[in-house]
Amino acid sequence: MDFSLTKKQQMIRKITREFSEEYIAHIAEESDQNSQLDPTVMKEMKRMKYFGTCIPEEYGGAGLHDDTISFCIITEEIGRIDASWSITTGVHCSVVAYPLYIFGTEEQKQEFLIPLAKGDKIGAFCITEANAGSDAGGVETNAYLDGDEWVINGSKIFATNGGIAETLLLVVKTGEKGRRKEFTVFIVDANTPGYSVGVREDKLGVRASNTSELVFQDMRVPKENDLGGIGKGFRIGLQILDYGRILMAAQCVGLGQAAIEASIKYANERVQFGQPIGKFQGIQWKIADMGVAVECSRLLTYQAAWMCDNKLDYGMIGSMAKLKASEAAMQATHDAVQIHGAYGLMKAYAVERYFRDAKMAEIYEGTSEIQRMVIAQKLLRRGY
Ligand SMILES: Cc1cc2nc3c(=O)[nH]c(=O)nc-3n(C[C@H](O)[C@H](O)[C@H](O)COP(=O)(O)OP(=O)(O)OC[C@H]3O[C@@H](n4cnc5c(N)ncnc54)[C@H](O)[C@@H]3O)c2cc1C
């Protein structure tokens, strides 16, 4: 077993770290406070192909479609500086562009994937509704076929990138067989009449990331815009989320890393009782526990990514990675605030933002309870 990163992966880490420190770090606090993604960062990210990380070059991407570890490293390094950006690019790439690459027809790739991979358009993946959160089977947004078009009615909530997206992947109900609902994923151009953006959420964390409600009123979508087949939406939706979880885990590894780095710096500088607080066992144990939790998360995340690249069933390990990494990030950021004392609660210190951002990760792309449910079901069925 070889745990070392390839030269290319090491280079990708170095370049993304330098990029994030140069272009995102100085603006992260301001973006959090005004809940806006900075347009200059957007332009630079596009130049760096961070919107097409996991897409082959022939479709305008960076060509890392078979190197999910590198995709994780990029997401981790962006997340280390600003989780609002890592969720923006992570969602765009992993649950919009990548599914289009895997399930899309050649025509769909030409029309929708290329602009997404080049960063000319932003993507959103929309499944959650008012009555369909953890229970995705509760989706009520529906579509009926009228001639050569599907007519879609309903609404989605909490869509990351929703308010800025020009291409949406929409999971809707297209029928019922007996008591079983049938779902389909549709590719939707945001300029379609009948589409509108509703409320933009004002959130606790990842505040610069756009989270919006989307409304569809008699929105007509061409028949050929289904992704992967009519009635296949539930299976495809779950596969999309499986992949997305690896990247959400990577984002949390970055966030946890940032919390540890800030804590080490502060513990070495802050003097109480005549010595740096890092000399006290109470602080040392916190730092040790943070390190263990984040390192376990990193290993699980890279394992899931490696399994994905080697065409192995990574669903359960991906869920474990997402669960472990989000809870490790929560623990590490919580301890980081504690180590900073009152300063940890102040806007002047980034750990306050890390703490709020980490909480979100325990909820989106499947809550911790749902990850435990998925893991337990797999373990009970297959054994260990
Ligand atoms: C910042 C952010 C970004 C998001 N981005 C997107 C996006 O891009 N696209 C999208 O479609 N959605 C998105 N979501 C929605 C997110 O995926 C859902 O919020 C999440 O799946 C949970 O659904 P819910 O909020 O309705 O909670 P609920 O499902 O109502 O759950 C409430 C509580 O009950 C628990 N619970 C529910 N069922 C069970 C069970 N069977 N066993 C034990 N406990 C249970 C949950 O774990 C939770 O603690 C986003 C959410 C946030 C906060």
C-alpha cells in the first residue's frame, strides 16, 4: 500500500494552495460578511479551470476525471481558505458537470457540459423540496409530457448556486407505477420561460455561497433533456450524491486543517500564566484530538476517491468519509474557537467563520443521521 501522492498531485496541492492564499484569503472575511462571491475570484477560478476539474479536456475541463484524489486535493485546499468557494466549485463540478459527463448524451455534453466545464456557466443540482429533505422520495415537483416537451411545475429549496446557476439538474416526478413514484433528472437552461429564482437564504455558514429557492411554473423542457433516461432519476440522483459526498468530505478536511493551523499558531503565541497556552496539557490534548480526527478524515476521503477511480463500489466509504470529515471539521473548529478564548468569537479571527461553516457540512448532501443510516444498512446487509 502506497500512501504517497504522485508528483502531479503534489504539484496540484502546491498550485491550489498558492492560488487560494493569493486570490481568496484576503477577501474571505468580507465575502462572508456581505454574503457575496467575489467576481475577481470567480474570473481567476475560471482561468485555473476549477469549474471543470473532473471533466476531460475535450469537453473544456482540466482532465482530472480519473484522478478524484486530485479533485479532492483541490477542494481541500480551497476549503482550507474559504468553504463558501469550495462548496460553490464542489457542487458545480461534482453534482452537475460530472453527472453530465457520465450520463449525458454527446449532444447534451456539447450543449451543456462544455460551458459548465469552462466556467462560462454555473450549475446547480436540485432535489430538496419543502417536503423532501432527507427523504428524497418525497419529491413533488412534477413533469408531464406534452408533445415534444415536458411541462414542469413545482419548486426546489436550498439549491447551492441556485440564484447564480444557468444550468440546473432537476430531479422531478414523471410518473407512478402502482404506489412507486418514478423520477427523472432533467437538464434545464435557466433562461427557460416559467423558471424563476425565489428566496435567497441568509445562512449561518458558507454565507457567500448562494443558496436559493427555485420555482417552476409550466416550464417547458425539450424531450431530449432528460439525463440518463426517463424514470431513472432516483438511481441516478443517488449515484450523483454518492460522488458529491467525496468532495464534501474533502472540503471538510480543508476546513479542519485550517482550524488546526490557526490553533497551533495561536497556542504558540498566546501567553497566560507566564507561558504559551500550547504548553498546557488541556490545550495540547485538544490539538492532538483535532489532528487525529482530521487525519482520519483525510485517509477515508482519499480511500473513497481511490475506490472511485478504480471503479470499486465506494458508496459506503464515501458516506463514512463525509460523516467522519464533517464531524471532524465541527470538532476541530469548535476546539479552535475554544483555544482562541474570547478572540475565537470575534470576526477578526477566522476560526469564528470556520466554526459556522463547519456546521453546514453536517447537514447538506445528507445529514450525519442519514449517513449513519446508509452505513448501517450496508453493514447489516453485507457484513463487514
Ligand atoms: C448550505 C446548504 C446547501 C444545500 N445545497 C443543496 C443543493 O445544492 N441541492 C439540494 O437539493 N439540496 C441542498 N441542500 C439541502 C440539504 O441536502 C437538506 O437540507 C438535507 O438533505 C436535510 O434535509 P432537511 O433540511 O429537510 O432535514 P430533514 O430531512 O427534515 O431532517 C431533520 C432532522 O431529522 C433527521 N432525520 C430525518 N430522517 C431521519 C431518519 N430516517 N433517521 C434519523 N434521523 C432522521 C435529520 O438527520 C435531521 O437531523 C442544502 C442545504 C444546506 C443547508
